[in-house]
Amino acid sequence: MDEAIRKILADCDTWAVVGLSNNTSRAAYGVARFLQSHGKRVVPVHPAAETVHGEQGYATLADIPFPVDCVDVFVRSELAGDIADQAVGINAKAVWFQLDVVDQDAYARTTAAGLTMVMDHCPAIEWGRLGPASDPSDSD
């Protein structure tokens, strides 16, 4: 898993954050701010399509009119598989399921489609642990 984490942190610049709204008490808000502070473009994806952290929001992944590198998923596990399938549909490079978001079938489908995927981890925590390595082959 460390290799996938390093690859996503190093190679993905545009992150669609599914579940991101202006609710400052939600984890998605803080993680998106963290990613932004480390040079990543954060795109809010939420039914309300709110502008968050200065970035225009979109109701769905399919509504985003530009390429997305990573789809960061802040929804319950039972909803996450559909989001992973949508990420494949928009040709994202990677899918990241946040802490406590697990769907083994979605993992199998997503990786079979050629995307890099991480489950049950937080990029803000992993950044401090592994950092965005420039060479993902330097894995543990």
C-alpha cells in the first residue's frame, strides 16, 4: 500500500474531493485545506455544488469540465463503490478512500481498470508519514 500512497501523493495534482462542503467541522474540509496548502488543486464534489476554499464545486464527478487526477472519497462505504466506478468513468488516475471507507469489490474493479487505489487512509496523515516521493518505486 505504501507504494500506491507515494504514487498518488507525488503524481496527482488535481483532487476531486467527493463530500466536500463548507461545513468546517467535517474531515473533508480540513483535508482539502491540507492538500491545497501542499500545492494540490482541490475540486469540491457535493450535491450543493458549493465553492469551497476558493474552488468552484460540482454536483457530480461527470460535471467537472477538466481532467481529474485523484478522486478522494469522503462518503460512507456503502456509497463509495459507485463513486469509484464514476472515477473510472471520468478517466481519473487514482481513487483514495478515506479512513473507515472500505469496499473490496470497488478496489478490485478500480485497480482492474488500471487506476491506483488506496483504501482506509488519509492523505494528510500519509503525507507526514511517507511524503510525496518523486520515485514511487522507492517503496517499503
